[in-house]
Amino acid sequence: MARSYKHMETSVIHEGYDSKEMLGSLTTPLFQTSTYTFDTAEQGERRFAGEEEGYIYSRLGNPTVKVLEERIAALENGERGLAFGSGMAAVSAVLIALTKANDHVLCSVGLYGCTFGLLSMMKEKYNISHSFSTMETEEEIRSQIKPETTCIYVETPINPTMKLIDLEMVARVAKEYDIPVVVDNTFASPYLQNPLELGCDVVLHSATKYIGGHGDVIAGLVVGKKEFLDEVAMTTLKDIGGVMSPFDAWLLLRGLKTLPVRVDRHCDNAEEIFKRLKSHPNVEAVYYPGDNTHPDYHIMKKQMRRGGGVISFEIKGTKQDAQQFLNNLSFLKIAVSLGDAETLIEHPATMTHAVVPGDSQRDMGITDQLIRLSVGLEAWQDIWQDLEQALNKITVSLDAYSKA
Ligand SMILES: Cc1ncc(COP(=O)(O)O)c(C=O)c1O
């Protein structure tokens, strides 16, 4: 669905919904129903045979969910959108649709822990192999494509290291081999980055994060070509069954209306916090795409509107110091997830990426000292005050650290 409005700020509010068709209701009505009645047995037969348009059963389609699917399709500039019960339901439906036994998936170095877990399971059960590439150059990508590669799967910004991948370059190389490129766009949100416009084939989101934005929904969204998503809708979505509930779609439609306002504020706050983290003596390194000394800053400028709301940083000290730092925070919340109004902070090595074995964690750049911070919508001064007082308390192992 092409965007009907010139500006994303208007699209997030109006796409896919016409109040005239819904008795003038300003907000999208919540169709909280599992099934739909047929006027006659013959009508039921026609609907199942696909000879007549209309709803049948909410696992196959629901009017509230449909508005959300049309809205996300417009925001990502794709032909069709599909809604799922979680980000992982979306990831698994897409990966299963694009592979069969003995195929190969080429991935970015660094993936969300459960995506890594899913790929490991697919290898064990169906011999669908995967390998990791930095995707830094065209040659690097070409050298890792195999005859059995059926999908290139990329996260950017990468969770939790905040490295970036040049999507336009990956899409260009993939086209030479006719391999679809799938992008997990969760960290950027559709407001900051639109992978389909850069030539990629499928974009997916954990809508749990910035799209929902209020920490009250688990959900996933996918956008891509109609032909591919029609197939997903009738196979890995319908038959595996990871569908979105109408109420969650209703909450996401509400959350989406403020996406640009929220994400701009997340970015403003993250920029302030980044500067201060960078000069704190107990911080070893800070990873933020909006940093003009970040090695991938040129990619950020090319494909993202701004640097986003997530910052990762390494503290000086040990794993225990990292944990003690989290324990010393006063009002900032220790929690996984991101993109919520509340600032959330976590320890990837033992939380979101705990399923990734130690060696692979090191390859992905996940150390025991790494902290992931999703900067919330509170006043940045309050966020910094809490972070600073907890950082100042990291003294226990610092002596040993400086002698090492
Ligand atoms: C980058 C990324 N992709 C996918 C997921 C999975 O989404 P969900 O938790 O909604 O299933 C997450 C969850 O944290 C994530 O960070």
C-alpha cells in the first residue's frame, strides 16, 4: 500500500481507516469477536471457497487487525502488512516460509537471542544451516552466499551492539542472486528507517517495542510483497496460528498515532544521555548510532532519520560490577524490552542474549560489562541523575581492573 499522505506524522494517524465506514467512530472500533455469522449455509460455502469476500474466523482475518495491517503497510511503503501475536511469531513465520530442509540462511553478526535460538532449532531439526556475516562489503557478502542460501536475514541497528548494516548495499548484492532480504526493523521503528525503500524484500517488527510504545502489548508486524505475504497468511500464519488479538491491534493503533512524537523525544533524550555517558570515567565505551564517531555513522546518515533511543555501553569493571550498577539504580527499571515510556536497562549477556553460548556472544561483541539502555520519555536530567549516581558507585573492582 503506497502512503496516502506526504508525511509520516499524518499516515500514523489516518492510513487504512475511514470513519464514514464505521458509523462515524473517530477511533477504530474493536471487533472483539472470534467468529462471524453467515446468512446462509451457501454463503459459508462461498466464503470458504474464496468466491465471496467477507470474514470467516478471526484467525483468518479481523476488521480491527486489518486496519493495523493496512496502516503498517503504508508506513513501510509495502504492498501488504500482516499482524502476529508476537515479534517472534513474525520472525518464525517468515523464516519458515522462506526455507525448507537443507537450505541456508545468511545472517548479520548479532541477532536477538530468540532469533538465534530459533535458527539453532531449525538447524537441529531440519538441517537448515545459518552463518554470520559482518556484511561490511559486497565481497564479504558474496563470499558467504551458498547455492542453498534462500534468505538473508539482517538486524540493523543490531541488538544489543548497535552496529549498523548498509541495507541498500545488501539488497543490491542479494538481487544478483535473487535471494530475498528480510530486515528486523524493531530498533529503528518505521519512523526512523524504511528498509523496503532501500530495496529489501521483507521488513518485520517486534511491535511490542516502539510501535506499541507503552509496555502493554506483545505483538509482531511484517510488511512485504503481496504475493509473498498472501502465502504467509494462508500457511505459516494461519496454520501455525500465531495471530494477533483484536484488542492488541486496537492498542497498537492507539500507540502508533504518537510514534513520531515519541521517537523524536526518545532520540532527543538519548542524545543527551549519550554525551554524558561518553565522558563518565567509569564508562569504557559507548555505542550509539547517532554518535558522529561511531564507525557506522555514515550508514546512519544514509538510511536512518536519527540515531534512535537505544544506547549500549560497557562499564569499567567486572560482571559483578555491571550487576551492582543495575542494582544501584533508584527509579530506572531493570527490565528487558525497549521503546517504552519508561527507561529500561538490562544486562544482555545474562538476559536477552543468555541463550547465545559464550563463544558466540563474544563473536557478537556481547561482553559481561555490556549494558543496554532503552532511553525513555522521562526528563533526561532525571534519567542522567540516576545513571550517574549508580555509575559513581562502581568502585569495588576498579582497582583490580586498572592493574589488569
Ligand atoms: C530485535 C528484536 N527482534 C525480535 C524480538 C522479538 O519480539 P517479541 O518479544 O515481541 O516476540 C525482539 C524482542 O526483544 C527484538 O529485540
